Amino acid sequence: MPGSAFRYVGVNDHDIDLFEGQYEVPSGMSYNSWVILDEKVCVMDTVDRSFAGEYLDRVRTELAGREPDYLVVSHVEPDHASSLQAFLDEWPRVTLVGNAKTFQLLENYFLLKDTARLTVKDGDTLSLGSHTLRFITAPMVHWPEVMMTFEESEGVFFSADAFGQFGAPDLVPEWDDDEARRYYLNIVGKYGPQVQAVLKKAGTLGIREILPLHGPVLAGEAIGHALEKYQIWSTYAVEDEGVLIAYASLHGNTAAAAEKLADILDGKGCPDVVLADLARVDPAEVLAFAFRFGKIVMCASTYNAGLMPFMEDFLHHLKAKNWQKRTVGLVENGSWAPMAAKTMRELLAGMKEITVLEPAVTIKGAPKTTDIPALEALADALMQ
């Protein structure tokens, strides 16, 4: 944990079921905030308004009668800034610190009126006494106003949403690859080039600790590990060897073909095979596997002369997150006029550097022994 001048005042949310109204969070979430006690007192962000009362109590305790001089707004998204008005009601003389875009977006949510503001630019510094804050703009990681802050004397990096993860720290106390990957790729994944720009800035800072807005503090070897993962994820590189088989099945026959392909791949020594029923598995988890592995097989039934809706929705999610640089095999099912493979090709054509293995495997109804050679051939192509 950072030095004694840094006091944690964030909260853990164990009641939330869907983060941002869409991502399953069985281990909850944290909304992190810190108080820096120096000649000047600075508060780093607030929390979701549903915890405003608890949050303000924590801040009061750490202030011990002092008044906060500054409140840094790293990110305007409501899970971090929606307690801002309650904070201002309690300490109206505080100066808000943000960039020009910060204050533009804040006006969409709050009536700031006469609140004092300090507008900073990339590289600007703010002295609190023995601690100096350096501000680093990080546009589109993942909102346009995002700003990170580096405290120079102790090497503490307030990283906004970057390096966060799903799960409250009292339940997921350490960096967890699966929860960090699912968090990053679903929320920030589209913005790889912007993340690369921030990583280049961060690489020159001499960071000793990372304090994200969600999840645990990172220190020691965890920092290097997280930076390595972010380098992979933000360049859309393959993280692990393996094959994801994602399927959308109407009556179970396409699922049976997917399971058979998984057995064949296992028999051929594939390092890792993950089967995912798109109708029943958290789509955010499946998307994370699609980024983690270099190869994916999409198995889908034809539906209304097109594509099973769960598969179509999944493909739209992949495109929205800038999924790219992958190899795809196709398995379609259709009793009289198979159209799933055609529709999947059309959707994949709008993505970058996607190699589609040909030919697609076509199943008509229930998979039969005569379909096995085509599945074998697809497995061989995936293993190359």
C-alpha cells in the first residue's frame, strides 16, 4: 500500500449484479477513492452515488476536521463522479481539478455553478507540499476526458479505469488475469491505439504502485505483469494458444457438432479448447476468450434464412470491440437451405485481418458419421 499520506476512502459494492447494465460481476465491484494528506489536502475522485453517505463518512474520518483543498476528477462516468454533488454540498470551497473536456462533460450531469475549478493540461503539475501531482491525459481510455495522475515523490500512479478489474478487493484481493482481461477487453478493448499511447507515457514515469478506480492496488511484480498483459491486449496480439468454439444451437444438433469438434481437437493435442454456448454463457466472458486465443470456430444454426440471433449478436459485439488478427473456422447447420456461414462471412468481412478457413463445414440436421471427415479437416487446419 502507498505511504501514510495516502488514505483509502473507496467502497465495495457487493449488491451489484450487472456493471454498466450488462457485465456480470458475481464478486462485486469497488469504487476507489483516495485522500492525500499534505499541506494541501487532495481527494482523488468520488464513488457511485448509491454509496455517497458511506463515502462521505469515510472522507470526514480521514480529514479529521480539515477541509479538502482539491478534488481531482479523473473520470466523469457516474460510477466515479455521481457523488460529486454530495461532496460539493459538504465542502463547497473545494477546487475541482480536471481538464477542459472534464468540465464540459461534468455539465451534462451536474449544475456546478460557482464551484472553483483548476483546468490542467497534459504534463501540468500541482504541488500539495511534499507531494507533487503530474497530470496525464488519456483520451478515449475509455472516455474522452479521462485523466491519470502520477504522484512524483512516492511513484504512485492513479490510473483511472486502466489496470482495473471486476471484483471487489475484499473478495478478489489480487490482480486476477481472468477478471482483469474480461474487464479490459469489454470496456476498453476497442481503444487499443489510445492505450498504447498511454503505455508509452507511463513507461517513463518510474511507477512504484498503481491505484486504479476499480480493483486492488498493484505493486511489485504485479505492475510488470499488468503492463505485459496490457501490451498484449492493446495490440490485439494472441495471448495463449488455444481454440474457442462458440456455438448457437437451435435444437441441440449444432451443439453436438461443436462438441464433436472439441473432442477431435483434444485428440489432436490442441493446447486448450473452450466450448461456449452463446445462449447460456456470459457474452463478456466469451468475448474475452475470443481475444485471448488466436483461433475461434463459430458454429451456428440457420435461422429465418440468416443466422441464429445469439451468434449474430456475438459477432456485432466483436466488431464493436475492434476484434482483429484472428483465424476463424465456420460450422453451419441448415436442414434445407443453409445460410449461416454466408451470413457469418459477411459480418466478419467488416473486421480487420480476419482469416476465414475454407471451406465451411455444413451440417444438415443431426450430425452424422459422414460429417466427421469435414470436422477432422477443419481441426487439422486449426492445428497448423
